[in-house]
Amino acid sequence: MDDGSVPVLAHTRSLRKKVFRYLWRFLLVACFGISAVGLIAPYVNAAPFGGRIHRALEASLGRRVSFEEVRFTLFSGPGFSLTNVVIDEDPRYGFEPFAFVPTLQARVRVGALLRGRLAFYSLRLDGPSLNVVKREDGGWNVVDLVSRLTAPRRLPVDLFPAFAVSDARLDFKLGSRKTVLYVTNADLSVYPERSEKLYIQFSGSPARTDRAGNGFGHIRGSANWYLRPRSQQANQLEMDVRLDPSNLSELTTLFQGHDLGIHGTLSSHARIQGPARALRLVGDLRLADVRRWDLFPAAGEEWKIGYQGTVDLAKSSFVLETVSSNARSAAAVALQVRVNQFSSHPSWSMVASLSNAPAAELLPVGRRMGIPIPNELKLSGAVDGVVGYAKDAGFSGGVELKQAAIELPNLPVLRAQSVVAQISPEGIKFEPAQIETASTGSILLGGEYATDGHAVAVTLRPAGFPVTALRNTISAWFGAPAALDLLRNGTVSGEVDFSHRDGADPVWSGRFNFSDAELQPPGIAQPLTAARGQVRFDPGSLDVDNFSASLGSMVLAGSYHASASPKSVERLSLEAGAVDLRDIESALEPTLRAQGFLARLGVARRVIPTWLEGRHLQADLSIRQFAISGAALGSLKTRLLWAGPRIEIPALQVKLADGILHASGTLSVAARAPHYRFSALVSGYHWRGGLLTAEGTFETSGTGPDVLENFRAEGTFSGHDVSPAAADLFDRVSGAFQFSFEGDWPNLRISRLEASQGDDAWTGNAASQSDGKLVIDLESEGRQRRVISGLDSQNNPASSALIGSSVSP
């Protein structure tokens, strides 16, 4: 190498460094200058250019434009910033202004500006209110406006959108009529290409003018719009759109105009492409936490549904239908949604087709909609049918549940070959279905669910169905009616109706026959067995007719009526064959005697139980053969008024073998033992060959042997043709008596005794002896006479048996 080359290389390097240094200085100065100009530009009033800007905007938009102030911009592109801009509408689309714009950014074409001409290639509207208008021929004012802003010839896509809006409100008009739909918080960017294709980015929240709010859901996406497609079958639109997770109730409000009461979260992603009149749509939809408005969400449940359909922009309508996730088999549930006039007056309908849909998977949906389904219930079977919903008509359709099996813990499985339900806007009606159980007998079940007030009505028709199985089954769903709660064991046949409306108490009614059942009325010591009869009941009354049952050794028959009125009186009518007083006392032992230990000892007062305190009963009792301690007296008829612990007996009649007993009085069970107080009249009583009539009062207390021990009676008597002894016959007798039992022996005392025998008149008294003899001491004009007789009547077996039973140890 020549030594002279070293200075040359050094000089070259030094020169290169100086060039780079000057270049960097120039760039820094240029950047600083541009930045300074960009910062200062918005504060520079561009009013001198106002006329040219005004003419250029009107030429670009094809519309009249007015604004208040204009300033320069640089950083967002060389151009101008205009405030309070009003853009009038093309007369072909109406007379209302196209836009009210607080701030409009207009970017100029640099090439045109260098040639001394002002032209715009991009407009940005910040916070505007726009009217998007569609003419009857299908033309859109926005498309016509954007088509006037063409892209630069050297670039396939402009660096900036030709038309952009941010935070806008988009109102939609069909001709001169504005629709209820609009879009709020809208962002829109339109990029025109040389091939006459528009690339669009958009986002916003649809809303309604008749509903307050900030929008219903949020939509975003992008699209390619071909202004002049290659052919009628070629794609005019290619769109990718997403619905962000949104409240389901808000979306139904958007289309329906009001909340349907169904809440949850919905999101979707779809692709749309095709000619404007036959767009093809494919996407998927996700639903989560779907439920009735007043129920809590259940986290974790989400459904993903694929769908496809067509869109007709000219008619503002689209049709969607779900697609099966398995291409080899049809979906168990297929949905079709149809929306018409979505840009003006949206009307929509939905049809769900079910084909062997698993019933178990539909239970969660029913619970979410508020249908009262027990959590422990298990349901199997398959569902076929069609259910539709239309905006103006509501729900309609019908479904069939085949081979259904319903299971609840500790209850027999209920099965049905077929359950058919008809669906209408008023609700759901279940046709009567034959229910099969492990129990004997059969049952038909049908019902209705009314959407108005969420009212439920169920009808059950059992035929020879076990009482226990029916009550347990009903209770698991609705709770059992009181009429059915009275029965134990046995079978029922008839009809039971249940209805319930939100905010009201359940209502039961029905009519059924029962047989071989047991009843346990309150206050009865033992159940009534072998019971049968007919029951009619509703919220206001309960009637039992043609009733018969056994109570111990007593066989009863009769009827019963009760009313729900607080002041109403229960009415009971009973007939019996042979009944002994001991049997009545034994059956009514919980009523007649205090049940508390201290009360029975007499240490504490009796506590009146609730069922006894609230008892208000009127009863008619008829006994064909009444007996006391085995001594038959005759037929008995009585009426009693039972109010709490007091029983009034206004009329009691016993037809004795000879004579009739009439009595009235009261029975009180307020103390530890019952207390009796009666007035009585015995007429036509045969005693010792004659007829006696006695009238008086008697009183006693206790039960069993205590009744005789505490018995006290007094009164007067009269009679004729009485022969107390073989040799003694009196034409007339009368007097006063006192009667009691002492040491289980009858104790009779007679005073003011008067007796006549022919022309002789006798007076005196009489007393019974411990051997059962009655000693009568008489006196007439200084003469004394003693007659010894027996207490029993020689010609009245009932009287003899009664006295004999009372004195037997």
C-alpha cells in the first residue's frame, strides 16, 4: 500500500462524520420545528381559510355545511378542526340534518394542496348525533356519503379512515320516519379502497328511544362492504361481529320493548357474508346463569350453542337456527329464531323443536324459570314436541314426555307412559296422565300453570289408591290437604284439586270416597277403625256423608259438617246400635278427664288443651239400645251443644221399656273430672203394677264408679194403682224424694208421702235399707202402717238390672 493513501482515508472519514453531524442537526431542528408547529397549530385561528374550507367540505360531502370556528391541526394529519358543525342532509334522504357534530377533524389532501386546491380525504366526527337513513329503494345515506371520499391512487388502503365517528349516537330512519332503535357510544371507521370496497370497523350499544338506559349490550366487529360486487351472487358484505357478555333481560327488552323476566348472561360471535339480500350467517352463542328474575343465579352452568342462518338487509330480517355439535346425529333441541323489520319495528319469534331430548337435562331450566320443582326430584324420560314464542302472541306449542319416571327420596317411583302438555300464552296445561306406582290402585294426574300470577292448578283422580301413598306423594310437592290428613291407612277414590297463586295461600278442594281407613279425631282415646264414607271439601267447608266406623265395640254411622268461618259451629250427626255408658266414657276419656299427672291428683288445676278450648260443636246422637253398666234402658236420642269445656244438652230422651225419660242439663269438663247437672222427667214408668211420674234434678261428677258414688237426685213423684206389696194396693201416691248411693248401695228417702186406698188417706215417709228393701211407714187418723217393698220393679227388667248392677261388689 502507498503511504500517501493514509491521509486520504483519514480525510474521508472526517468528512463523513461532518455530513452525519449536519444531517442529525437538521433532523432534530426539523422535528422540533414540526412539533412546535403542531403544538401551536390548534391555537391558530384559521378563519381566513373559512370560505375555502366551507366550499371544500360541501363539495366533498355533497351537502350544505355550517360551523362556528375553525383551527389548524397537524399531529392528527394536516387539516382543520371545526366546532359545532351542522351537516345538512341530501334532499334525496330527507330534510332533517344528517349530523350535529361538536368537533369535526378534516384532513386535507397534501397533493391537491401543493397544486393550490383544497380537498379532503378524511373526516372524523367526535361525539356527533347522526341520522342514518335508508330510502325505499334500499339506498343508504352513509354509503352514498362515504363513496364520495375516494382513497389515494397509490395506496390500496388509506393510512387514515375516510370517514370516522367516535362516541356517537346513531339514529335510524326509514324514509322520513325515525325508528325506536338507535346506537349509543358508537365508534365507526370507514376505510375506502381503490377496488370500491369499504373496510369498516365498528362498536356500540344498541338502545331504544322508549326505554331509559345507556344501551342494551355491546357489539363490536369489522366488515368488508363491496359497493360494486362482481356479480349478484358474489359477496357484498363480509362481516365478523361479536356480542360481548350482556344481560339477557336487556337484550329481550331491546327486541320486545320490555323485560320478559328472564335474566342471565349472553355472548356471541358470528361471521356474515354473501349478497345483501341473502347473507349467510354462522356463529356460536353462549348462555350462562339463565333464570327467572326473582331467583338467585347458579354459577358454573353455561351452554354453548352453534347456529347458522340468513340475513336480508333489504327487508331488515334474519333467520337463525341452531346446529348440532355432532354432525352425525340431529340435535335433541333445535332452535329457530326469526326477526322481521329489525331496523324499524322489530318483531321476533322463536321455535324450539325437541326430539328425544333427555328430560333430566330440562329440570335445571324449569327450576331457573321458577317452576316449583323439589331439589331432590329426579326425572327420566324423553321429550318430543315443538314450543314457539312470538313477540305479539307469546308462547304456544305442545310437548310429550315419554316413559317418564319421577323419583323422590323415601317415596315410591311414579311412572307414566306418556305425559302431554299444551302450551299457550296463558300458561301450560297438562293433560290427565295415568300414573303408575308400586301401590295398588291407579291415579290420574293433570294440571295447569298460568303465567298470570304464576298460578298452579293440579287435579288428582285416585281410584282405590292407598291413603298413605297418596298423602306422602302430594305432601312432597304441595303439602297434603287437611281432609286427607284425617285418614290413616285405607284407600281413596275420587278427585283432589290443588291451586296456588303467588302471594296467596294454597287452596284445596275435592270429593272422594274412602274405605277401610282409620280416623283419630282429637279428644278420642282410640281411633275409629273400618271407616268408610264420602268427603267433600273446599276452602270454606268440609262435609263427611254416608259415614260409618267402629269405635271399640260401638258401631257408628252418620255425617259431619264444618265451616271455615271463625264463628261457625261444627255439626255432627251420629247413629249407633248398642252402646253402654262405660264405652262412651272409655272413648271420651281424654276429654272427660285431665291428662296431667298433678291435675288428676287434684294438686293442680286442669289445663284445657287447644283442641278442647276451640271446640264448637252441635251434635245429634241416636242410640238404638242404650245401657248403663250392662243394664239396657232403651233407645236414646239427644242433642248437645259443645262449646269449649262446657257441653249443654237441651234435650235428651230415653224410651224405657215402660215409660219415657226426658232430661236437659250441662256437662262441664273444665275440672279434673267431669261434672253433670240435669233436670229430668220420667213419665209412664211401670212400678209394682202401677204407673209413676217423677220430676226433679240430679247431679254427679267423675267417671266409672265415681258417677254412682257422687250421684245425688231430688224431686217429686206421683202415681196410681201402685202395689208395693202383695196385700197393699194404693189408688194414688205422691211425695218428694232424695236419692243417692252410699257404699255402692242405693239410698232412697221419701218425704211428704201421700197415698190413698179407697176412702182412706195415708201420709208418711219411706227409706231404703242396705238389703235393698224399701220400708214405707204410713199413718192415717191415728192408725199406723208399715209396708215393705223392693226397690226394683217386678215388671221392669231394666230397672231390676240397673239396681242390681249398682249394688253388686
